[in-house]
Amino acid sequence: MNPTNFGEQLKIHRQALGLTQSDVAEKMHVSRQTISSWETGRNTPDIITLKQLALLYGVSTDNLLQVLGAKKLRNCLRSLKAA
């Protein structure tokens, strides 16, 4: 399955490692609900957290962001900078 959005990308990487949302939440020091909100697209992690997720999943930040088109990527990066 090809991910169509950032949240799906996060979910695919988590599941590929056999991790639950609770597992990731514990490792990232956030709540399981936070992980769920990222995976469903309700919220996005800040840039520091994005880097930590990439390390946890063993991929680059570029890989995590690859599903975003150029315009969406710019908007996402702007919102991350504003946070």
C-alpha cells in the first residue's frame, strides 16, 4: 500500500517495526492519543519530534515527508517553524 498522507506514512513505519501506538508513545514520551492524532492527521509533530520519529523508525525525515507534495510540504514546514 502506498501511503497517501503523512499520518499513513507514520502508521506504516510504526507497524513495519511491529510497534503499537503505546510503544511509540512510551519511547517518545508522549501520550498514545498524541500518536493517534499524528497518524489520523489531526495534528503533526514538531520538527524536533519528527527527527526523533525518523530515528526511531530508522528512516530519514525526507522519507517520512515523501508523501507530501511540494505545496503541502512548504505549508507543513511553515507550521512546524511557527510552533
